[in-house]
Amino acid sequence: MRRWEPYVELSTPVLRVNISDIWMTQGLYWRGGQILELGGPLSVVLSFLFVGFIAWAVMQCITEMLCIWPIPGSFSVYVSEFVDAELGIAVGVAYW
């Protein structure tokens, strides 16, 4: 019978993901403050709006393609049909 242990054993890959998430979020906060200091609040707002507009435009394009050519598994099929077959496989595996 195992005795009760007050901690959870983490496997090595899970521990690596947790540590990398911690480092990434700290760097995001530090870099965000530096960008705010260098560019000012207007540049931060404009860059946020620019990235948001690009994301919105991509989603509109995907919606148009889905309305014109409705197929199951559309992301990987669209990429393999219009860009490259190997990239379509990679997108399908990543999306799955």
C-alpha cells in the first residue's frame, strides 16, 4: 500500500511545459511594460488593433471559403489544396 504523498508527481514533459509557460508569461509582462515605456499608450493600442484586424480578416476569409466550398475537415483540406500538401498534413495534426 502506498503512503499518502502531499505533492503530485509530474512527468518531465509536463514539468517542462509548466516551466516554459512561467518564463513566457513573465517575459510577456516585462516586455509589455518596456514597449509601453518606449512607444507610449497610443502605439500599444494601435498595435493591438492592427493584430486584431488581421485576425478578423483571416477569419472572414476562412468563412468565405467555408461558404463557397463546405467540406468536413476544412482547415487541413484548404491548406493542402491551396498552399501545400505537407503543410495541410501538419495543420491537420496540429488541429487534431
